[in-house]
Amino acid sequence: NAGVTQTPKFQVLKTGQSMTLQCAQDMNHEYMSWYRQDPGMGLRLIHYSVGAGITDQGEVPNGYNVSRSTTEDFPLRLLSAAPSQTSVYFCASSYSYGEAFFGQGTRLTVV
Amino acid sequence: SQQGEEDPQALSIQEGENATMNCSYKTSINNLQWYRQNSGRGLVHLILIRSNEREKHSGRLRVTLDTSKKSSSLLITASRAADTASYFCATVSGNTPLVFGKGTRLSVIA
């Protein structure tokens, strides 16, 4: 069972570059979310989706875009990377708002 | 803004002792969940308690929920070195996804 798969695991970007963090799940979950984790801040919600074609903003959406064209995939796009986006990013999926399954994270550094 | 607030921020105990972590939250909830994170890895779900439940057990874990005080506690009995991790509470309110607290860092010393 793959569960939630995030790629890449590590990434270094230059300020102003764009990139897409990939997230895929094989559990047929309708609900998917992106979080960022910074030291001492816990996890903060960036964007979430309750099904294909439906997305919404979380607590810290600025600088990020998402789309949900399939149930399985929920990519997170950084439009123009900034040093403030240096963080660890986690994707999660769940059946409704029950137990969430998390990917192993993407560690992003913006220089 | 973050909903849950764990207390203490850090806890260090000897192997075999019990560990208690507390979580306070601000608004009414549908359910409250506890997660464990080992050293920067992904979070793992431990237990979910619904707003109409007061206590739940899973193995060495005991969770209580007091909706009148908007608080929850996680008790880990007979702690082991392998329990060393960060523990987060997360709440679900209305139609929004999990909102996490900042976590408690637990160190279990062998």
C-alpha cells in the first residue's frame, strides 16, 4: 500500500523560481490538504480540497496555487518562490474529516 | 489561526513513567484527533474522539475530552524510548480540515 506519496523529498530553489510539489494518494479519499510546518509553529493549512474540481484556501494560501483534476492527485504550485516559503510541506488525505494519512514531506529551501 | 494549544511544549520522563499532554482549543468541534511525528517525518494518526465522547482508549493511550472546558488530554502509560516524538492535537470544526496545535515534544529516557 503506497498511501500518500509526495515528491520530491528535498528541493532547493532560487528566489523567483516556480515549482510544483506533487501529492498522490491511492486510497480513493475525497479530502486532501496541504500543510506547511515551520519550527515552533506546528502545521498550518495552505489549501484543501473536498473532491475533484473543488479547492479552497486555508490559513496561509498566499504564494501558492492548487488544482484537483482527479481524486488521486493534488499538486501544490509555488508561483514565485520566496525565502519565507522555506519550510517542510506535508500533504494529507482522508475520508471526510476522520483519520488523516500524511505523506513523508517535502523539505524545501529557497535561497 | 491555530485552534489547538498543547501543554507542555516539552516533556522529559523516564522509561516506564506515564506521560500526560494537554490540548486546549477555541471553538466548538466535531472531533479532536491526536497525531505523533517522529523527527521531521510524516504525522501518524493515534486516536480520534468525537465531540459527544468523553474518553477513549487505544492500547497504552487514553484520551479524554471536556467540551465544556474546550480541552483534551492524552495519556501514554508505561512510556518507552520508542515513544519519543512530537505529539499534536488537531481539531475538526464545521467543514474545515484539521487545524493543528504547535505540539508537545516528548523525550523518554531509557
